[in-house]
Amino acid sequence: MALPLAGAVAVVTGASSGIGEAIALRLAAEGAVVGLLARRGKLLEALCAGVTERGGRALPLVADVTDLAQTEAAMRRIGDSEGRLDILVNAAGTARPGDFVTSPAGSWQSMIDINLSGLLNSTHAALPHLARAVEGPRGIGDVLNISSIAGRRVGPGNPIYSATKYAVGTFSEYLRKEVLDRSIRVSVVEPGWVDTPLTTDVPRDRHYRWLQPDEVADAAHYILTRPAHIAVNELLLRPVGQLD
Ligand SMILES: NC(=O)c1ccc[n+]([C@@H]2O[C@H](COP(=O)([O-])OP(=O)(O)OC[C@H]3O[C@@H](n4cnc5c(N)ncnc54)[C@H](OP(=O)(O)O)[C@@H]3O)[C@@H](O)[C@H]2O)c1
């Protein structure tokens, strides 16, 4: 039987836009209390107001995941007010395409800071609250990390983005082992091209249709609603037609 999301307490990082926004709104629509974490507070407030209008519960958590103190404060806010955290979705991320040799030194730092250090910060900050998920109605905690197809293969023009996403996969597999006896599941979703603000400047291939954020939210929903004894640790989804 599917594990209900109603009554779950979740935080989604990167919730102001794209994939994170779609996942946050899906969780809220299914009755979860959702903390929307990102830097752009006005966007978060508008999204939370929309959730409230539709009868759901969401709260804006304005924080920069590269700042550990801000991230810990955000997790404490929801963990303390709701008594626990059941689900953490790490979707905050950035990309800065370019070959390595021709890119200015240091131009890759934001990808390392947000995609990797930020994900480590939010996960570390969430874990004490996730540890109490076992006492909640779901009886299980979930950490769902949005990696990328670039975490499974290195394409041209995105070496450091790819390196951060490989690192997310490596870390997730490690974390899975460290927290499995605390009733916390760890999953990685690895999408191919998704139509979001992150990819606005990427030329669209005319021969195939890109994924939509809602379609990645479908994958997250599938993982998070598996019965508590089943862990879907990895899910890779490409648009049909995407070669690699
Ligand atoms: N689009 C694709 O084709 C694709 C494919 C595979 C994987 N992904 C991954 O999917 C995830 C979401 O990307 P997207 O395509 O949905 O991009 P997006 O629409 O640009 O969303 C990125 C989100 O990350 C947040 N963010 C960025 N830096 C942050 C920081 N320092 N602290 C807190 N939040 C931060 C942004 O919010 P603020 O600016 O408000 O902080 C925004 O909500 C990323 O991890 C990306 O690598 C994307």
C-alpha cells in the first residue's frame, strides 16, 4: 500500500523555482506540511500563499544553503514547530556551463558551493529532525537528492557541474548505509533535460520533447510514497530521444 503524504512534514530546498517548486507544490497538494527553502523570499511567500488558498500548509524558509547557520536555523524552525521532519528534498542547484581550460579560474566555485556543500549543509542540518520521523505517522524518514544524468556520465561543456553531481551520488550511497538503521531512506533522482529557468539558455533539441518539472515531481512522488520497507535508492529519467 502506498505511504500517504498527508500529515508528513517536509522541507524542499530550491523550492522557489523549477523542479524544487514542482515537488514542493506536489507534496503540499497531497497534504504534507512543506517548508519551502530558497533565497528569494518574495517568491516563496507567493508560493506559500497559493498553497494556503488551496487549503494546504506551507511556510517560507528563506535561507542560503551555502550558509550553514542559516540552513540550520531554517531546519530548526520547521523541526521545532512541527515536532519532527519526515522528508528532505535537496533540489537547490546551479549550473555554469563551460569547458575547463577556457573557463576563468574559480568560475566553478558556485557549483561546488551550492550543489555539493549546500546539499551537505542542508542534509546535516535536517538529520536531527529526520531522526524523529520514525515516531511520526509515516514511521520513516526520507532524504531525496536531485542529482542529474550528469552524475552518471560526463558530457561536453559541463565538467564541474558533472563532478558535483557525481559527488551527490557518491555521498547519497554513503549516507544510505550510515542512516539505514535510523529508519531513514536515501534516494537520488537523476533527470535528463528539464525545462526550467536553469536551462533557459540551452538550445532546445527539436527532435525530442524535454521533461517538465511536474514530471520529475512524479518521480519524487513515486519514491516518497513507497511503503516504509521499500527504498527506491536511484531513479534515472531521460526524455526519450536524449542520447546521453
Ligand atoms: N533543469 C535541468 O535540466 C536539470 C536536469 C537535471 C538535474 N537538475 C537539477 O535539478 C535541481 C533544480 O534545478 P532546476 O532546473 O529546477 O533549476 P532552477 O529552476 O534554477 O531552480 C534552482 C533552485 O535552487 C535554488 N538555489 C540556488 N542557489 C541556492 C542557494 N545558495 N541557497 C538556496 N537555494 C538556492 C534557487 O532558489 P533561489 O535563487 O531563490 O535561492 C531555485 O529555487 C538542481 O540541483 C539541478 O542541478 C536540473
